[in-house]
Amino acid sequence: MAENLSLDVTEFDVIVIGTSLVGSLVAGACSRIGKKVLHFDKNNNYGANNATLTLQEFINEVQPKIKGNFELLKLKERRFNFDLLVKLIYSASSFIKTLIKTKITHYIDFLCVGQGYMYIDQTFKQIPCSKADVFRNKHLGLLEKRKLMKFITTCQAVDQLSPEILESNFFKFIQEQDLSDQLRAFILYSICLLNTEEELQKTTVAQGLKALQIYISSIGRYGPNPFLYPIYGTCEIAQAFCRVAAVNQALYVLRRSITEINVDENNIATSVKCTIGQNLKTNHLVIEPTILQSCLPTSTRVLIKEKIVRCIAILNQPIFPNSAFIVIPPNTHPFNNHNPIQVLQFDSTFQLCPKPYVILHLSMTCNANQTDFNPVFDMLNEIVEIICQYKVEIESPEENNTQSTTTTTTTTSESQQSTTTTTSATEPQQSTTTTTTASEPQQSITSEPQQSTTSEPQQSTTSEPQQSTTTTT
């Protein structure tokens, strides 16, 4: 068979194992400067832990526990795309600037994620994204609005803060400010995206204020909200770098990995043995941590510091208008979650599902030593049920920016058909998940054609039984 064929070339400057974002970025960069690159991946698709899978591929790969009528979704199986790793990207992040500079944006498109919300006091409150949002927000009192604007103004004058303050703990710094608990939660979990207690303790004031400044500068860059997400899923980012590498003569082999790493007396990799038994020489080896573990003795294996428990729900109508970003702060009643829970809703404009469906991604970081995830699974399923029953009120300004109207979307659990998939994974906690936009900020995101999703037939919602489906792994 083709996958068992030996390679004619056996010596390479760089061998990369795994087509995740990091591996693909390295392959693209090395091939661009003339290095001879070989890129392996044991899977049938690109992306590794950043892969985007179809419905059936996701079931085969993750083997989740499914609750609900799964057969109905199979009718449009290939129109669903499930990301194994879901990450938001700041519009003004350095990563996007790098993608623009390297012209990777020629291979990928992004859309701006919709309105952000935080679940506080058993209601979804809008996260303000501009000065106008702050003063139009019904959930903030007049005094809170003034305090928030004063804090943002103070944070923009970082140069006036002493080095001692900049090196101190950001969480304590926020606690010392004249802010309400609601505003502190907005800043820590929705703006700076701190996900664990460890991050709260390790983040310095300088790092926290930098994240806050990136958030503020991201607003209005490609849309009214600060976050971007790639159309067709996060795998498109890794694939864009793979395309660059292939154009620059990199060699790609799927369904193949390595079983052995050979090192010299200085403990530097010199060659590898692939799964068909062929030896390949290399000057540099770049390998995914999960693959590296299988090639190392037990005593030297990679330490996993944390795990992410995830739940994916498919609904037959949106809860929030278009896409949305929701944060549930720690210790929220009645969930008593020890870490923040992030929820993302994507509609058909992101090409992750057909009309009229939407996909909800829920995730929470857990301790690596935790083995019983059933309570977390139950909690995430409970959150899905609460979201499905909620009545969301959205304020949207008129085109003349002088008035605001209220649009209400009401959904009930009886009228929602949902498929929920819960999984646990060892995902890296880095905000380097990428974003790219074209060099013309006001065109690349907003000019994305929307008509491609409107051709999807809409009769499916009227014929679907009113059921719910849940899956856990």
C-alpha cells in the first residue's frame, strides 16, 4: 500500500512530527529559508491536537458518549466541523500581525466573534466593548460605569506606574482597585482571559495590563468586538502554514510517525526510525509532546500540568444572535465551578455547521491529577440546559449611533434539539492560538461573503423532533 512505501530521500535538515499549529509553523518557517523539511503526521488529516473534524470523524476520534437523536445530524454530516482545540484570538495580537507580515492570511479567513456575556446573578450580562457600551449597559450602575472608565484610563498610563507595582500580582492589584466584584470578574475572566487559580497567582500587573491594552486596541479593528475566529475552524491556521511549507518544497507524509529517536553522546537527536522501519537522518527534530512520550522511557516522560474538560452541544436554533462568547466566573451558583467556564456559540457563517444549527463549545480547565470527570460533565450538561431555557436581551445601537433598540431571543428546552459531546483533553494553556487578518484591517474580516450559508435549506428545523442529545467522554 502507498502508506508503506519508503522515502527515496533519507537525510533532512529538519524533521517535524505532528501537524499541529506549532509543528506547522516551524515547518513553514524552515522551508521558507531553504531548509529541507520532512513533515510526518500519524493521522489521516492535518492539525493533530488542532484538528477540525467532520461529525463522523469526531465520533471515531473522540468516541464520546452521545445523548439524544444522533441519527438526525447524520443527514448533514459533512456540513459539521468540530474543533479539537477552541481558542479565541485578539484582533490586535502580535500573532495576527505576524500572519499579515508573512502573508499567511492569503490562505485563511477570519470572522469577528459576536457579543460577549458573563453569567452573573443567574443572568447573562453583556461585556462592554467600548465607551458607548459601558454607558449604554443596563447591568452597570452609574457609579460602576465611572469607576470602570477611570480604571481603564489609569491602565493606559502604564509608564506612570512604578516597577514595584508592575512586578506585583495582578489579581491583588485588581482587588485593591475601587471596583465592584462584577467589574473585577469582567476584567479578570472576560478581558484578560485568566482560566486557573495558578494563572491568577502568577500573572504580574505588567502582564495583566498588557492583556487589557490588547483587548482595548482589538475593539473596532475588524469589527465591534475584540476576538477573531477562523472560518472552517482552527485547523485552517495549521493548514495555512503547511501550504506555505509545501510550496517551499517541504515533504509531507500522513498516516506515518516515528517509533524511535537516536541521539549522539551530547544527547542531540541524529536520526529517527519511522513506523515502517525506515531510518531517517536529521540535523533538527521537532516533535509533539504526546508523540515524544511514546518514544521516551517512563522515567523521563513529559509531565502533564492540567487538563481541559470540554462539552460540545448542537442546537437547532441560536440562543444568542449570531456568534457569542460567554464566561461563567469561578464559584458561580449553582455550579460551584472552581475555574472559569468559557462558552462559545458559532453559527453557520463560520462554516462550522449548516443553517439553522449552532454549535456551543464549553470548556473548563481542571487539575492534571483529577481522574473522575463525571461531576464536571454533569455540570457542563446542566449549563447547556440553563442556556437553552434562557431569555437573552440584546441592546444594539442604530446606524446613526444615537438610539438603541432591544432584540429579544427566547428559547426553551422543549423547542431545542441539542447534541452534547463532553471530552477531556490535555490541551496547552497558551493564548498563542492564532489569528490572522488581511493587511487591510477594515476589509479582511468584514468583507467575508455571507451568502454561502444562506443557500442551506431551512425546512430541517420544522421537521425535527423536539429532543436533546448529550455526549460525554
